[in-house]
Amino acid sequence: MKKHSPKKELILLPVLFVAILLCVAGHFLLQPNYQDSHTVEYLLAALPFALFGLVIIAFKVASKNDNQD
């Protein structure tokens, strides 16, 4: 059984914080005040792709850390 290092898991915290920030910003931009803005519409359409990119980055970091052991 492998022993997990807390330092290696803490490396992924910035990725988690960015994902949380994107989710909160997306909910903030869904307010009726920004309903007519085309820029906001494009940003909200790109949000799932940004989150998917963060998942790919997190997988790469995790697999790199796993291979170092």
C-alpha cells in the first residue's frame, strides 16, 4: 500500500480554488443585470471548457506526482 504525502496533495489546491472561483463567477454572471451582454454570454459558454481544462491539468499533475514515487 502506498503512503500518500500531504505536500503532493496540497499542490492541487490552487487548481481547486480556481475551479471554485469559476463556479462562483458563473453564478454571479447569471444574474439578470448581465442578461443583455454578449461578452458575458460568451464567457458563460466557455466556462465548462475552462473547467474541463482544469480537470486535465489536475490529472496531469496527479499522474506526474504518482509516477515520481
